[in-house]
Amino acid sequence: MKTGFLIALKIAVLTAIMFILYGLAAGVAGLDNASPPPDQAANTALILLVVCFLNTVVLTCIVLRSRWTGWKLIAAVFVAFYGVTTVMSQIESAVFITQLPPGTVPRLFLMGAMITAPFSILLVLILGKLRANADQDGRAVEDIASATEWSWKLAVVIIAYLILYFSFGYFIAWQSPAVREYYGGTDYGSFFASMRNLVETRAWLFGFQAVRALMWAAIAFPLVRTLKGPRFETALWIALLFSVVMNTQLLLPNPYMPEAVRYAHLIETASSNFIFGFLVGWLLAGSTGTENRGVEQLEPA
């Protein structure tokens, strides 16, 4: 009871810290001019608070289930947090959202770093995971999978991501007239007709998304190495990282993407990223021997 209350209190404090960091980072990065009008400010602040709370809960659970501590854990959290909220989203913004004002994408990268770097440190500090412990080094090198196993697993990651990305993109997002109008696209009548058009006009997109699939795996790998618990639990935390932490920012109003487009993408990416994250967590956990961790490692941090 006392432990649960203390964790809840820490989550509340961390949520407030993340909320403040969003405001400070937006101002320093020069993105505060994208703030909503006064009549919408209260509603936007409430949405941001919900976003901060959801992200904090997921990240807190991951840190509490971590076998690492100190700066090694901080680095893993930063890679995951910055990777999913900034790197993976903004590289797509740079490619697909052509109407962004000049310099917006670099400012978004700066803003993301100014939120995730201090928050990663404070998260580990407040949750009492800053001091090193005997389990710091994680799995032994011999537990890592062979090159052959890595090859087929990463191939599965790429293929699965391409299938999920394009199928969920077509059957969910692309069915919205607002999305098609926003990107200046056309509904070719069927999924396969759309894929054929992409092959003919934008074949590079398949390679681009294949690289992103590997980047997702690279972001997840440090956390997979550190998470306690059975393979299913590890996969679930990666799924929540990819779906919740990645996509809650689509709840926030912004001047660059209409509400209908944001919500269509939210449904599309939250669902597909959850499935993909679970698959990545499951595959990578099997590559690091995490499913064989002893009972003593399953106890709460």
C-alpha cells in the first residue's frame, strides 16, 4: 500500500516535470508561436497533461522493471524516449509534410532533445535507480544470438513492418478523405492498385521504411536487454513504448496537421505500432536470453 502510494506520487511529480519541460522546450526552440489561440489554450493544456501522464506511466514501469541502473539506464531511456517521440516521427515529417515552415524540423529535433534528455535523468533519479547494483552489466555476451539468427530475425522485422505500415496506412488512414486531401493523394480503388502505383512512382519509399524498421529495432534493443520478466512481458512493454509513447503526441493540436488527419494517423499508427512493437520485443527478447532469466530477476525493482 505504502509502496503503491509512493510510486503514484512519483508519477504525479514526473508528469508535472514533463509538462513543464514541454513548455520550456517549445519556447527555447522557437516553437511557442505554434501555440493554440487563447480560447483553446486550456483544452490543449489538459490534453498535454494527459499525454505527459501516459508517457510517464509507461516509462516509469519500464524503468522499475529494469535490471540496469545509473547512466547506463539513463542512456537506454533517452534512446528510447527521444527515438520514438522525435527521431522516428520527425524523419517522416521531413519527408511527407512539405508545407512545414523552413527550419521547423531542426527545431522539433531540438525541442525533443530538451524534453527527453533532462526527463530521462530525472526519471531514473526520482525512481531511485541512479545507483549501480550487482546486476548492472546485464546478460553475458554469450547470450547474444548468432549472426544467422540476427539475420533472419531482422529480415522478419523488416517484412513485418512493411506489411503493417502499408496495410494499416491504406485500410485506416488512406480511407479518410481528409488524409488524401492533406497529402494530395488519390484512392486507386484497392490496396494492390495503390501498392502498384507506389512501386511505379515512389519505389524508394519501401527502402526508406525498411531502414526505419531497423531503426525501431535498434531503439528497442537496449530496453530489451535490461527489462526483467518473461518474454511476453518484455514484448508488451516495447509494444506500449511504440504505440503509447510514440503516438500520444498526435492528440495534441498543431497548426501543421488538421484534427481529422491527426486522429486518422493516431488510430493507424497506435494499432500497427502496438503489433509491431510486440513482435520486435518478442523477437529481440529471444535473441538476448531474456526468456531464461532466473526467478530472482523477476522480483520488482
